[in-house]
Amino acid sequence: MPQKIRVIHYLNQFFGGLGGEEEAGAEPSWFDGPRGPGALLDELTPELEVVATIVAGDNYMAEHLTEGTERILALIEQHTPADRGVELELLLAGPAFNAGRYGMACGALCQAVQSRLGIRALTALYPENPAVANYRREVAMLRAGDDVMGMREALEGMARVGLKLVRGEPILPVEDGTIPRGIRQNYFSVSTGAERAIDMLMRKLSGADFETEYAMPVFDRVTPAPAIEDMGSATVALVTSGGIVPRGNPDRIEAASASRFGEYPLEGLDRLTAETHQSVHGGYDPTYANADPNRVLPLDVMRDLEREGRIGRLHPLYYATVGNATSVRRARRFGEEIAALLVNEGVQAVIFTST
């Protein structure tokens, strides 16, 4: 019987069986054998053997990504020493679907084990997971659905592509269901560019399937709202993705891959201070924002405009979240929910700030 390919599986606290959000701060741990979806992975693919599982909490990795990655690398080196003949051939991380914190940890870990330990690595993510933009050029990523309902399909794909990685076979996005890495390669074609272009045009005109050789990015287009004729009577609200929240972060908005936004009062305040507010954003140095939170959420300037009559009034609540590594899908949902709240309160204009 041929020897099985030895695999280490990385999971977050939920899929690793530690618990839900109450265990999101869990530090990296090593477990022999498969856990959670790893057991199904073993069943689906007899050529692979999950020899160990590493589990870490989403919040721990989001807040200590570099340190957490180093600790996981140390665990792998400790438990698979080459001088004992223990050789790891593949690391599988996830699937993380559209979970931003989990996805970022999977991407960082795959990148690190490839570059530092020379171990092939693969993860599975929804294309809008923020980790895709950060790691797709360095890390092979299977295209997964946006939630756990696609677990079996994702594991089957990870096993199939993982085998190809170990065998040194080329990974093809269309055939293998992986996310394109944005890397262009030269190759010799049997037909000229003009011939391929005409063939593509004819297929398009006939309604047949065709695939462009150079896919262009697709961006959302938002139709601008009509201009406000009289700002002097308008109610204006402040919204920010710069992470400015009341001191202590009462809603526990994450420093990256935010899962929520907060609604906070402005009544009775002429400006924000270092004693009352802070930045919880993990994507920039918050030193100056913490010293003067008005630099990100300009309450002081808005109060000046209000006193001068250049706006009617400032809405008594502001809305805040963190944009760092937050998925487009989730950010769109935040925007829709905040917009509904503002429209319900009769707000005519919004000053939106970022970092």
C-alpha cells in the first residue's frame, strides 16, 4: 500500500471543537490526529492522513497575527523534527468561507509555512474574504462558498488540489476551482492572438461559452444622490470606518474583520477627547487618533458648522466600525443597515470618514 501524504490541519476555535466566541481568545494548541472537519477530510481522501490539528482562536490570531503565526510555526517544528524522520508534506487551513478573522489567519499561516518551512499549503475561502486580496499571489486558495453549508464540497476540493500541490502538478483556476492568483505566464499557443480573438468574438455572438484571456476587475457603481439644495436646514450625521468608539470599546468591535458596528451618542459633546474616545482600528498606527479622536471623527468641525448655520443640525448619534480586512459583503450589509437607521431618523446627509 502506498504511503499516505501527511497533513496538518489548521482550524479556528469553533471548528476545532473548543467553543464559540467565548473561546475566540484561545492561544494556538496542538492536537494529535484530526478534529472536526478533519475527520471528514480523512474519510473523503484515502491518500491523505491528517496526523495533527492546530487550533487557535479567531480573536487571538486577529490581534496577534505575527506572534500567533510564529507560535504555530514553532509547534510544527517541535512536533515534526526532520532528525526523527517525521516529514510533513502538506498544511491545509480551513476552509474559512467568508469569515474574515479566520481567513486572515489561514492566509498568513499558509504563506509562512511555505516560505519558512518549505511545506506546501492550501486554504479555501469565499472570493470576497479579505484574506484573498492579502494573500492570493502567494497562497493557493480553493474557491469556497460563503458559509458552512459548503463544507463537504470545500473539503473535497482541498483534498484534490492538495494532492496536486504535493505531486508538483500545475494548479489551473478554471479546472481546479481555485481563486486566480493574478500571475500571468508566457506560453506558446497553436493559434495567433488575432485568431483567438476572432474565435472568442464568434462564440460570444453565437451565445456560446467563452473565456477571456485577460479578465478585467468589476467594480460596484453607485449612483450619486441629488445635491442638497439647502444645507442650512439639513440634518447631517457622522459615520466612520476608522474605529473611533467610546473609551473601553463597549460593543467589542474587532480590530480587523469587524463583525458589527456601533451606535454612539454625541449630545452634550463639542469635541471628542482622549479621555472619552479611542481608536480600535488595527490597520493603522492609532497614536494620533487616540491623542485627538476628532482627527478621524471631526465632531469639533461639525459643531463649528452647526453654530455658524452652515448645516441645520448634527444628528445626535454617530455610527462606527472598523474597515480593516472587513469583507465587501459584510461592509455592504453595514452600510445598508446604517442607511436605513438614518433615513428613519430623517437624516439628509452623511459625512463618512475612513483612515
